[in-house]
Amino acid sequence: MKTRVIYLLLVGAAVLSGCAGKSVPPIPPEPPIPPINIIGNSPSNINNGGIITVQGEWLYFNTGLTSGLIRNRLYCMKIDGSEKAKINDDWPGSINVVGDRIFYINHKDGSKIYSVNTDGSDRIKLNDDNSQSLFVYRDYLYYLNYDESFTLYSMKTDGTERKKLCGPWTVYVNIIGDLIYFVDNDNIYTMELDGSDEKILLNERASWINIVEDTIYYANGDDGWKLYSIKTDGSEKKKLNDDNSGSINIFEDRIYYANRSSDGTKLHSETNHLYMMKTDGSERRKLNNIPSYCINIINGRIYYTDTSGEIYTMTLDGEDDRLFK
């Protein structure tokens, strides 16, 4: 028995010695996990029509009147412009993407809310309301019910647990953290995600609100819709420009807006040009010379529509302004 044990030990040592002399192939690294959105799109984009959104390296968008593509269809493509593909023939608005699902308002079916897989499969209708301004946050959808005079509703992403939160006449909804900010009858309010604890923040005619950290940016209807800012606690109210401002969208320390000012001699089509300034009101400058609507900002570029519905894109500084196609 003793001889057998010694023999086995010697064999084991030889095997280990042989293994030590060979290179062990490295374990390949795990492939990176694709990023998954927590929110389906930014509030500023949704309040500007939600014509485009992004997740990881993919853009999801409404074709508008884009050259070479069918009008107003749901498409996707990589950020570098490759692998462009049609997802379906719906006319999408308020486009959100979270994980492998796209959520959108289908204007071909009475503006009802639909969801579909990112590969175009498993298309589902989620409600029967004439819906506006759809926003996906965590596991819930928030939207305005046009049939009930812009009443704010929520429901789960599978269409269950539909609940009225507030309204009517609720617009410019922003969901930041665990709070909803919105305009109701021109005043700015806030409430919890479940609709509780509703409070008025600003008793002033307001539109196009954007919430950035502890600051509200808005167009002030009591002063010709000029841009103002105010802290969420009601302090530090500031006037930022002298332009009639619409389609407001904020990215980092820049405010982008359509200047709707007119001296009374210009047609509407000769105004509404795209402007940019810093969030303190400085460095104001014009970025283009055509009427601009639905200002969306995605992945370091601006996307906007002209009067006819064509979609254009430019850099954040107004360079490389061209048709999006």
C-alpha cells in the first residue's frame, strides 16, 4: 500500500510539472453589456414631439419627409449612419426606447400608444386614448389624454394599472427623480409620481418648461414669452433674453430655442429660427435661417423639423446643418 501511494504522488507531481510548462490560454473577456435606458427619452425631446431617441449605439426615429425613405415611418439605424432599417409602417410620435421595447404614439391609429420589439416583432396596442406627450420612466408610461382635455395619466408598460393623475389642461410634463413637474392652466406645479402631494410652484403664465437640477427654465407669458429661470424653491428668478421663445430644449449648459419674435412686418415663416445661448443668458447667437420646430437633442446633435416636416440635423454649435437621411 505504501509503495502504491508513493507511486501515485510521483505521477501527480509529473502531471503538474507538465502543466506548469504549458501556457494556459487566457479567458476571453466578457462582451460589454449594451446600455439599457431607464428613461425612454428626455422630457425636453418629448415636449418637442419626440421625433428621435437613442439607446446604446442605435437611433430610433420618425422618418418625417426624409429624402429616400417613406414618409412618417418608424426606423432605426446605428449612430454612424449604418444598418438603417424600417421597424414598421406606423406613424410614430413621442418615441421612447427601454431595453428591447420601443414605446410610441401611433398617429395612424387615433394616437393610441403602442409598443414593439426593437426588431419589429411583437407589436402591441397598450391603450385606447387619444394620447399626447408619452414619457417612459422606469416601469411606467406617463401621457396626456387629449380626449379628456390633456389630463395626465400613468399606466404600467404592459398597459395595466391605468390611473388618472391630474388635469385637465396639463402640458409640458417633466419627470425628474421622484417628482413630476408640469404646467396646468399656465401655472407650474409639482407632485409625486403617483399623483399625490400636488403643489403650485409658480403662479405665472408659463410654457416650454425644462427642469435642470434645481432650476426651472420657462417661457414667461406675462412678459412676451421671454425666457426666464427660477429655482424650484421659488427663489432667484431671472430674465434670460428678450426673444419670444418656443420649442425650448436644454443640453448641458446651453439653451436651444426657436425665436418667434417679430416686428409686426414679418410672416411667421420668416421667424422661428433656431437660436442658442448659455443657461445664464450669455453668448446668444443664431444657428440657422429657416423656421425650426420640434427641437430634439440626441447624442451631441440637434434634430429639428422645418415647416414642411423635413428633418434636419446639425452639431450643437450649428455646424454641419443638413437633411437627416
